[in-house]
Amino acid sequence: MKIVVPVKRVVDYNVKVRVKPDQTGVDLANVKMSMNPFCEIAVEEAIRLKEKGIATEIVVVSVGPAQAQETIRTALAMGADRGILVQTDETVEPLAVAKILKAIAEEEAPQIVLLGKQAIDDDANQTGQMLAALLDWPQGTFASEVAVDGDKINVTREIDGGLQTVALELPAVVTSDLRLNEPRYASLPNIMKAKRKPIDTKAPGDYGVEIAPRLNVLKVTEPSKREAGIKVESVEELVSKLKDEAGVI
Ligand code: AMP
């Protein structure tokens, strides 16, 4: 069984992002970039399926600039087998990523495309769902547990107030939630080994996909600063403030 894992290079989750002075976006100059955390979880799950003898090959795909190769190398050092870098310096929106992934899924014929549920830069939470629709494959999103059972995969999903398990026929699209697993750190020998694993470099045009943005970002602003709270001396004072100042009772 082959698994394709799309991985996105994003601003590291520890970085406090700054909005550009002209409000056109977030400042990426000299900012640490890393693999999107949900993609790391997806890579880890694919590796665990390989370790269990269920998967035989893991192909990681990243759509992004030349530096996204480092993100692919990280996944290869964790245990993936080979990579495909679809190189572009343009902004690629989820629909265009999904179209590229569709073409790759048709070429590679995996049984599972295992994505992160969301990329923490734009928080879109769209690519997996769009990919499933384009391929007309079943989808199991927000997976907190996956179990392959013959030609089916059971995906346990985190939903409001509980868990839901769906059975999907393979091939299928699955997206990982936070509690699916804890990704491993790559060991030094595996980092060295990953340097020799193959990465194919392609362009969006190789898949016939037009990536021009369809959305126009009007402006990006910082969240408003929270004002400090106040302490009241008595219940009477609290009630009077809620009534006369806040007007909520
Ligand atoms: P999003 O829909 O942008 O929140 O992203 C959800 C998931 O889609 C990510 O966790 C990745 O698995 C995949 N994805 C999104 N953008 C890219 C990209 N540029 N390259 C590779 N995978 C991506």
C-alpha cells in the first residue's frame, strides 16, 4: 500500500508573527519556518502504518518554494521514502494545492492520501476536503485514530462532545487531528540517510494546474489588544457595574 503525505512549509508554531506595516500580510523576512505540525502528525501516522507492515511506500509532497525541500527532507528523515517538490514562489491557495494533489494521486495511485487537518499559517482547513471532492474519494477528516481493515479504513474523528468512527473504502483521503499521535524526532543517522533519498522537482504547470490566486486579501491586522481587567470590592459593586456600566443585566 502506498501513502501520499502532503506537507506544508509554514512559519514555525513558536514564532510570534508580525503583520507587515502596509497590512498586506505577515512578515516572513528572517522568520523560522518548519513543517506544519498537523503534517508532521500525518507523516508519523504513515510511518506507523509502514512499521505495522500495512504501508509499503510513503511519498511526501510539498507545494512551495525551493526551501520546501528542507520540509520534505525532514519527513524523509522521519522515515518517508521519497519526495516530490512542486516548486513555485507564488502563493498557492488550497484549491490549487488540491488540484495538484489530485494529479499526483492519479499518477501515483496511492491507497491513502494523509494530510494535516489544517495549515497553521492560513488556518484554511480546506485542502483535504477539496481533494476528496475532486478525486471523488471518501474522506475521514480530523482523525484521532485510524485503523486499516482490509480494503477499508476506520477513521475515528473528534467531533463536538465525543468521537465518531467512519468506515471508508480505500482509496480515501484522511486528515490528521492533534491527538492522532506524537511525531518522532529524526535521529542523526536517519537525517544522514535522508540526504540520499530521492526528491523529484516539478512545477505546477507539469500537472496542468493554473495557480493564480482567486482570492483577494484586503488587509491583515493584528488582533486588538485586550484591556486589563479590574477588581471589585463587593458583590454589590459587581452587580452595579454589570448593570450600569456594562449594561449586561
Ligand atoms: P489547509 O487546507 O491549507 O489548512 O491545509 C491542510 C493540509 O493540506 C496541510 O496540513 C497539508 O497536509 C496540505 N497542504 C496545504 N497546503 C499545502 C502545500 N502548499 N503543500 C503541501 N501540502 C499542503
